[in-house]
Amino acid sequence: MNERTSGDDNPAWPALPCGAWRATAATLHLWTQVVGKIRLAQAPWLNHSWHVPLYISARGMTTSPIPCAQRTFEIAFDFIDHRVEIATSDGARRQLSLQPQSVADFHAAMLRALADVGIEVAINPVPSEIDGALPFDEDREHASYDAEYAQRFWKILVQCDRVLKQFRSGFLGKCSPVHFFWGSFDLAITRFSGRRAPLHPGGVPHLPDSVVREAYSHEVASVGFWPGGGVIDYPAFYAYAYPEPAGYRTARVAPADAFFCEALGEFILPYDTVRTAASPDRALLAFAQSTYDAAADLAQWDRAALECASGVPRVPRDVH
């Protein structure tokens, strides 16, 4: 079956073979970093870097409102009409086309469009969490944009966002939003036990150790989706715990295709297992729940205090 048509059996969960969109993925990763760093430059610091991610929207991804003196502005990727839109609270709007163009050109166009609506932003041009990457304003190597595969990626994120929000509803403790981290190019949700964690060793490329240590200041169990690369050269769901409790790597998790990747220190579930399942929702929820169960049980979280029944629309949680 042709790679370009191989996802048509389930258009809500399309195929995303790494080889077919590798160049587009690399370019789009850097474009999202340009936009994400604009939010980072303007937003007050929020615990665990929750002030920097993007969020999945009905048409793509958005920064949500970003403060700028007495105004706010928002930057949104639209993967239906393939454009980026800047909108301000005083009515100004600018649009950029998503099309094959270098990272340097995208970076210059974005800053110029912001300046046109009176927003001057200075960002660190060195990409985060990518070893050996060129600064944005010098990068003319990454210039690919395959609209179909960019849209497939977004469609997968829409489904993951929806299912992981359902998973989030069963937790009473501190929990992150479902959000897209442009540094690592993944969608994630993180649950917290409420206990402090040992100091993280850091060592993430082009990310200050102080940022990593603040992000992992407390004990966590995370799950998310990543389009793949390196040792996992296919899209996959992942889950990890920090600090990792004894016995976590050998815990039994679901579905059966899930495994612990020693190179990454995470559980991995191939995306194709989920998209071809009789119920993708149930397969993904099984992975999220079973990996959380392993982390919470082995680390002796206070599960009775932290958990509740999964949320149902229009039904308040019973507190009696």
C-alpha cells in the first residue's frame, strides 16, 4: 500500500510513517520552536514550564493569549488552511502561509509580522533540546512542508488530546494540562504525587539545567505522544516516572505491544498498535492507566486521596 494512502482506513487516526514526512517534521519542529519561544519571552514563569507549551485547537495549535504590556496576542497554526495567524486584543491581524520555506525565512517573517502590529520580541535563536542545531536566523537547510503530512500529524494530536483529557479527568491531585512541548515536539500530560523529587541531573541539549530541575522538582508520572526519531523511528506513545521507582522497568503494562525502551528510559507503545486497534481510545487509555498504575503503586502514591472516577459530561463529581 502506498505510504500516502495507507492511513485512509481510519482517517481519524491516520498513518504517519517517519520516512514519508521526516523533512517536514524537522522543519515544523523548528517553526513551532520559533512560535513557542515568542510565548516564552513574554509570559511570566509558571511552575514546570507550563507557560511555554502550545495547545491543540480545532484547526491546529495555539499559544493561547500572550501578555504584551496592556495588550494580549495569540499565534495559531492552522493545519486546515495551512497558515499561521497572529491576532491581537486590539483587533490587529496578520497571516503567514505555511509552505516550503527555510527556518530563517519563517523566523524573519514571524518577527516582522509581529513588529507590523507593534509587538517587538527578542528570542534566543538557538533551538532548544536539539543537539547541533543551527540558530533560526542561519538555518536554510530545513525548508520542507508537506501539507498532507502536517495535517495528518495534527489530526493525530486532536485524537490524543481528546483521549488524554479524558484520562486527566480521573485525577484529583496536581496535574498538568494536555499540552504540546515544542522543545521535544511531543504532546504530554503529567500527574504529580505531591511529593518533592531528588534534584534532576540535567544534561538536556540547549536547555539550562535550572529549567530541567525546576520542571522535575516534584515526583511525576507522565504519558504522551511523540512522532518518533532516533532509536524509535516510528510514531509512538511513551510513559515514564521521575524518580523511577524500583521495579518500574519490569512492570506489566497494556496493551501487549507496549515495552520498556532501555535507551530512552520510558515505556513505548507504537502508534500503529493504537490506530489499528478495534478501539483506539481503549488502547490508549489502557496504556496511560497501566503505566500510571505501575508508577503510583511502586512509588506508594496516596492513590485514595489523588484519584476519582473518570469525568462524565454535565455530571458533577460526587463528594459525599
